[in-house]
Amino acid sequence: MQVYGLIDGNSFYCSCEAAFDPKLRGMPVVVLSNNDGCAIARSAVAKALGIKMGDPWHLIRSKREMQGVHWYSSNFALYGDVSRRVFQVLAERVPRAEPYSIDETFLDLSGLPGNLHDRCRQLRSDVLRITKIPTCLGYGPTKVVALYGVALSTLSDEHPWAFAHESRTHGLDQTNWDGAASPVTFRDKWRSYSSASWRASTTQGAIAGACPTRPASRP
């Protein structure tokens, strides 16, 4: 059976900064766009403060609740180098790795020996140990399903630096679709669907349609 995985770096630019400055772990961290114009990456703690993607730095930096935030100018050379290191770790451990973006990689998990869930947890552990980048990982019979697993993994862990949290690896197959009915928005997770914001009730139909082993669910 074909099995696809998708591994995603958590708040990737912020995690890159924290990889070289461990005191940032568990802190509100924001990475700014070129010329420090607006927020383009936020750690989970920063998101909890209400900092939104695209917020102009000059408008929010003086707010009282922003006093403890660590702001960084973007360093794309660093982020690209870390991305290549993450990809190298993955490519050495799976039959095929396919870069999707700077912080996302599709994986061919077919035929891996042992328990698949444990192998996925080990992949995340290896990436963290070698590159210091925390990740979440989803897997399933199609790439869409793998994406859905990543979305569920992101929702299930409230602590941004809980590297070893078991729920950050989420596998889906035809036996556990219906138990994974948490609301999931695909607008920010899959660029192909950027024009649509789907809830799980409608998404399950699309996922099932991509998987020939399961009839499509009614929206």
C-alpha cells in the first residue's frame, strides 16, 4: 500500500532563530519581512498575544503586551540552509523525499519496516536532534490525507516547544476518518486550495474522493 507523509517545521523561521539561540524556546518570537515591515512568522506564544500574519511592526511594537516579544529581521540565507539540512536528514531515512516548500517535505513512507507510527515519530526525533527544528507530521494513503494529518497534529498540541509530544505525529487511514472531525482550515496549509476555507465535514469528502478505498462522505 502506498503511504505518503508530510512533515512541516513548526513556525519554521522562528524555530530557525531558536535553533541558534535556545533561550528563545517557549518565548514569543516574531520574524519580520524585508526592511522589517511586517510579521511573516510567529511562534505559538506570539500568536497567543494576538500578533497576526502581516501585522505592521511600526504599528504594534509599542503596545504594552509586546514588551516581551523578541523581534528578528528575516535571514533567508539561514532559513534556506536549515531547510536543506532538514531535507538531508529526511532523504537519508525514507525511500523518497520531495520538497514542497521551505518548511514542508512530502515523504514516501511505503515499505518502511516496523510500526509506521513509531517510524514517523523517529523521523521527527531525528530532525529535532540533528537540526534543532521541531516538526509535526501527518501520513496517509494520499498527499491530501497526509496534509490533513499535519493539520490535526497542529491543532492537537498547544505547547509550541513540546518537541516529543506524541500527538504531533498523526496518521489517518480509512478506519479513522470519522474520528478526525476537528475543524481544519486548509487556506494556510495547502496553496492549491488558498481560495477555499474548508471545515472537516466538507474536507472529508474531498479526502475520501482522493482515496479509492473509501466512498466519499456526504458534506
